[in-house]
Amino acid sequence: MSNRAPLTAATVNHRNQDATVYVGNLSLEVTDAVLLELFTQAGPVVSTFMPKDKITGQTQGYGFVEFATADDCAYAIKILNMIKLFNKPLRVNKSAGAGSGPDEGVGANLFIGNLDAEADEKLLHDTFSAFGLLVRPPKVARDDDGAPKGYAFVAFSSFESSDLAIEVMNNQYLCNRQISIQYAYRKDGNGERHGSAAERMLAAANPSKQQAPAIMAASPLLLLP
């Protein structure tokens, strides 16, 4: 039995991003121990992390696995992507991290409004990751009791991805509600939104900070009324 402890919310930001994979489409039956046992087949695992609902304590259908090396991480993606676990095919991709800073990445940060209460972090990730790499998991705004406030934030690694997400998803229906999407306000921008010409120029001058869209999806999952 492994003595490796799962990552906690306090330590998740300190993992080696180059050696970490995102694991999506997880069954609710999957535990950290199961995740560890499976991914150890690809190489030594440093830690696992599966976000849990604050109210129910249930996992949210995705997680992260940190390996000892980037090579092991790449090998895990090669051999474990689409492998079925509890009859569900896993989606194993390179993780872009789960930081919480407001201005991580290039500033391709979106505000998703008019969200249905059923639209959780997992659904947002599964929907918006179709347009490109996310720099951190989507964040649904919640009140002190954990109830959703009806809006969320999604941050991409490139403006190409965020622009495409706005073009395709703005005014579309998600969980039977028509969502609105625009660039989020900058935390230190005196009312200015992300996506400005200045941010785009900085991103173009630092191409290493952004990545092209991972998947140019023609039709992400929409739950129409």
C-alpha cells in the first residue's frame, strides 16, 4: 500500500506542472487509491488530487496525477488516454495547472454569466476545454453556504482559444439556460476587462506563455432545451 498522500487544496499549486496529467471523465467510484494504482503502471506517482464538492464531499469527475518525471507524464498520456475505468473512457491530457492567481497566463480570462445551478466545474471544464488549454480549472462563484451564484470564470492559455469560445458559446444554451460570455474584468484594471490590445501584444511578444488551441471543436456539448 502506498504511503503517498493525495494532494490537498493547499498544496496543489506546488506540484510539477510539466510532470502532471489531467484526468477527466472519472466515475464517481474512482478514489485516490484507484487512481494511484492505475497510473503507477506508467511510472512513479508523486501525488494525486481529485477536487471534491464542498457540500456533498463527492468527487467532481476529474483529477490530477503528478509523476516523478515529464517523460513518465507523457507515457501515461500515451498508454492511458481513453482506457476504460468503471466502464468510462478516461480523458488523459497534459495538465495546465490549477493555480488561483487572477492574472496567470496571458489574460485570456472569461466571465460566464446566467449559469444554471446544475452547471458545475466539471461541466464547464468538459465544455470549454474543447476550445483549448485551460490554465486552471474553471471557478464557479459560490456564496458562503456553497450555493452557486450563477456565474463562473474560465481562463485559457491563449487568446485564440478564448476568442473562439466566445464566438461559439456566447448566447448558447447550457443546462437549459442561455449563457453570456465576455472577457472578465481585470482585478487591478479600474473597470477594464481582459482581452485588451495591450494584453494581446504582450502575449504575442511572449509566445512561450501561450499555447494554441488543443482541439478546434466544431460543436461542443450543448444541453439544449
